[in-house]
Amino acid sequence: MRILFVIAWLLLSVPAWAHKPSDSYLSLSVQNDHVEGQWDIALRDLADAIGLDSDGNGQLTWGEVRNKHDEIGVYALSRLTLSADTQTCATQVLEQLIDHHTDGAYSVLRFRSDCGIHIERLMVDYRLLFDTDAQHKGLLRLTQGGQTSSAIFSQEFPSQEFSVAKRSRWNESVQFIREGLWHIWLGFDHVLFLLALLLPAVMVRVDDRWQAADNLSSVCRNVVSIVTAFTFAHSLTLSLAALDVVRLPSRLVESSIAASVVLAGLGNLYPTMLSRRWMVALGFGLIHGFGFAAVLTDLGLLHDSLLLSLVSFNVGVELGQLAIVAAFLPLTYLIRRSWSYPRLILTGGSLAVVAIALV
């Protein structure tokens, strides 16, 4: 009963610091010698970049956004270049609208790029917000000849070339694997949860005290049970959510993920509270899967390559997770018998995890 009370309190009080990253949504339709496009950019990002709140009252109005239409268009198009076979296309904004996404209002720019020649290879150079937000992503949906493909622009990969006559499933798969890797590494909520569960993996409880595990095989069994449970759980809910079988409110998911990190850290400080760590990984792994699914959905899933995107993203997450374990486990195993491990690293690390999650 006590643990249920703690979970409920955490869900209500823990801040949702696992938030949606900055994205923009770019749709391009290739039409022989020109490209028709739509670009959805978050107003909050534009406000940070060029300033939209003219009266400084902290609230944006349609009038304030409308007065900045010219500046928004100039700013956006200065950070997007389309080229057909090395010839730069001339781009102009046709109209600007407002649309709402799950994370707020977006400015919608509809534009046309005239290339002057028949487009066989399209080069897209995307530089929006990279100077102010290194984690920003540009999510592209490219349509031509009845075929649709997707791509992701980042600070590391700002320029990409597309063959209009050919769609590369391999490139799409590699991109989603890369995004899965980056999300597990940069999504510190998932990393903290995993590390909190792994901190005591090289120890055992004897007479209510932590002692170093005797051998590597027992440590590996412990780690494998935790990682397998977490992998199975988040893969299950990631798939169900991505396929739109099950949906949970984003606020509940974010708060539950934060609560899971706190509980995992507290479980190291009060081991009797969470004695079977693989069950903790299994239970809260289900919630983390919904968090992964939210990111995958925001990256843009195409109906005809849904399974490929889902599997590729999940492979990336698992590779990132294995890399974390491979870097963490050998070091902790080597120092598990030191005086400092149970007193400083295990206890101090767990306190740090809880503190970060509560900030």
C-alpha cells in the first residue's frame, strides 16, 4: 500500500521534464521543373529566433504574427535551399497560415521553388535553428510521382540529396536507426532510469548490507534480466503505440517516466522497496515505450514503410542501450570491491538520479 501511495504522489508532483524536442515539418512535392512546399515551424521557435511578441506581454496574438509575416518568410527561406542538379531553385512564399500541433501553434509557410529544369536529383540544404538549438530536427516528407519518402535533417546531417526517380529504403532505415541511437543517448530520462537499475547490479544484499558480487557470471545474469525485461516491455508498447493500437495522454507518459526514474533511484537507497529489479524494468519499461513511440511518431511515419521505420528505430534504441551497458558494466565490475563503491558511487549516484529527476 505504501509503494502505491509513493507512485501516486510522484505522478502528481514530479515535473514532466521528458518533453518534446524542437521539430519543424517540411513537405515537398516535386512537379517536373518546380517544387511545391509547406513548412510548419513552431511559433515558440520563431519567437526565440526573431521575436514575435511585439508588446512584450508574454502572449502571442494573430496580429503580432501577421505583422511579422515578411520577416518570418525571409528568416525561414534564408535557411532552406533547394537545388536541382546543382542549379539553385528560386523560392518564394505564397501564403502563411497558423496550424496547431500537439505541442502548440505553428506558422505554416506554403511556397514554390522554380528550378528552371526538369528535376531528376533534388538537393535539400536545411539550416533552420541549428545556430540556436543543436538538437533541432527537420522532418521531411518528399512526394513525387505517387511515391512518398521521408528524411530527417539535423545539425550533423543538414544537407541531403534525393533521386526523384528512385526511393532508397536503405537510407530511410539507416536514418531511423540513427534517430533511435540519438534518442536513447540524448534522452537522459531513459539513460538515468537504466543506470539507476544497473548501479546495484554488481552488488548483492547480505544481512541488509550491500556486498560485492562474487563473480562475473552472477553479475551478467543480473544485468541480462534487467536489460531483457526493459527491452521486451518498451518494444511492446512502442509497437502498440506506433501502430495506433494503444494511446496514452502525453502528460501522463512524461510524468510517469519521471516518476520511474525517482523510484529506481529510491529503490537503491531503500532496497526492500523494490527488491526485484527486473520487475521494475518490466513494469516501467512499458511506460518508457510510450515515450519512445511519441518521438517516433513525431519523426513522421509513412504508411507503406511503417514496419521498416518501427523496426529500424527500435534497433537504434537497442544498440544505444547496449552501448551504455557495455561502457558502464566493466568499470563498475572492476571497482565493486572498493570501499567507495557502495558508499559513494551507489548511494551518491542514486541520490543524484533522484535529485535530477525532481528538478
